[in-house]
Amino acid sequence: MPELGDDRWLGPEKHSENLGHPGTVSPVTATPTAPTGASPTSQVSTHALTRWLPGMLVLGAIWGSSFLFIKVGVSELQPLYVALGRVASGALVLLLILLATGRWLPREAGTWGHNAVIAVIGVVLPFTLFGYGEQRISSILAGIWNSVTPLVVLPLAVMAFRTEKMSARRLIGLLLGLIGALIILGVWQGAGGASLSGQLLCLAAASCYGVAIPYTRKFVSPRPESGIVMSAVQLIVATVVLSILAPLVSGTVPDVRGLSWPVIGSVLTLGAVGTGIAFVIHLRNIRLVGASTASMVTYIIPVFATVVGVVVLGEGITWYQPVGAALVLLGVTVAEGMLFSRTPRLGSKPVR
């Protein structure tokens, strides 16, 4: 296992082509990758299952549980302040890691400029929108909606950023995902009110990731800085933006002394663990088994979000929500060629 300061772990991850998973250069949208052309199957076979599977499960648990922590956080705090606490604590963790490994923040204006765009689109907006969404719906539903991100990435990558090409297989996958999204919404019931608005807010949050990922691929991935440096930049910018935005939109900064310990702990855990430490774990997983296999954490996240929502918060779930989620994930696997080709394409080509 690489040491924390080992460049093989934290060095420049210039080769990744995920169409949408938590994390692409940022802890939320990015997936740094393994060497181009490496077979995911061969990568996995060269490492004992016990070396990488625990990390994968831990990461799925961390990111899946983040929706629970958001739910707890917005019970006493405005969503913008939950997002601010999250990015500030996450930035602090990554800065400490950079300090411990002898790394520095970049000085180039172009690096800060492009990462500022990602900070707004891929961090500030989705973190805030998920918070507002979870004021209206369960953490389970929020976690389910997060799984549609890859299906938002693909059409944008094809039509807006022109980094992908559409195919019949991908079109079928998108249609399956669309049907799955409509099932999650329960459109036949004529859903409306707070539930519908909350689900649409979470869909908008996932769509923000869908914009940030292809933008990252086109404008950030060619840069030489490591993924952890880029992530630190994004979280620093996000902290500055939210420090200005939160008081303007949500009023006076809340008195921390008036908050309950579960809320304080949830916000700090969201940042320090879910945004900081989780990214380091993700980089380790990629180093061990490659981006294709590491990106499979996407399919674990809704499972953990559902389990912790039911067990910890006592939330309910209707039959059609997991059915719709399963159809969305099926659409992702079809679009990525994971069902009809020997080697999954997900993350196997060079793009971040």
C-alpha cells in the first residue's frame, strides 16, 4: 500500500474518462484514473480481494451516509450554511494533507479560473441544492437521485462539450434511465407539492455534477497538477463563495453554541470525512484496481443511503423508488457498455 506522500497515490491523475461518478478532480465529481488501456479484470485479479474491497465498501458507506448527514444538518441549519461548513472542513483536511506531503497550491491563474468554475457548478450548487431538497424529501430519495448523474453527463458530453459520441447503445441506456427517473418520481400518481419540488431540486443537484464532469474533462484534466491539489483549490474557492452567499441569502451566521451536537458532528463529518478523507480513499482504490473498478462505488452509494435512511432516521420507502433506481443503474450500465462488451468502458479511457 502506498504511503500518504507517495506520488503513485496522490500524484497527477491525468488519465480518466468517467462519465459520472462522485469525484473527477474534485471529491464530488472526480475520478482520477488508471493507466490507459489497462484491463479492469486483470487489474482486479492482481490484487487480493481483501486489499481493495474494504476500501470500496468504506467509501460507499461514507458517500451513501452523506445524505443522512445532510438531512440532520438542515434540521437546524439553512442549507447554505450546511454547505459552507462542509466545504470549509473539507478544505482544511485537504490543506493539512498537502502540508503533510510537502505539496503547494498552484499559482497559475488558468488553474484557479477553471477550478473556480467547477467549484461553483460542481460543489456550491449541488451541495446547496441537495440541502434544500432534503428539507422536502427523505435522505433515501436524495441518495437515489444522485445515481442519475452519469445519465446527465453523457448528453452534455456529446452535445455541449463534444468529448463523447452518441451510439445506439448509449441512446438505449439514456432512455432506460429516463424511464427509471419517471418511475422514481411516481409520475402516474400526479406527484406535486413539497415532494415533487424536493425531488426536482435533487435532480438539479445531480445535473450540476453532470455539467462539472465533462467540463473537468475538457478544461482541467490536461493540467499537470494532482487531483488532490485541484480538489483543495475547488474547496477553497467554494468556501469563499459560500462565505459571501450564505449570509446574503440565509441571514446572520448561526451561533454554533445554539446547535445540537448531532448537527455539528454531521456537518463536520460531511466535510472532513465525506469530502476530505473519502477522496484519499478513492485515490487509493483507483491505484489498487484502476478507475473502472473503483468507479463501481457509484452502485453502492444508493444502497448505503437507503439502509442508513431506514435504520438511523426511520425513513420509509415505496416499492417504485428502488425499482426506478435499479432501472436508472441499468441504463448506466447499458450506456457504458458494461453488459454487452467483455471489458467495461467505464473510466477505461483517458479523461478526468
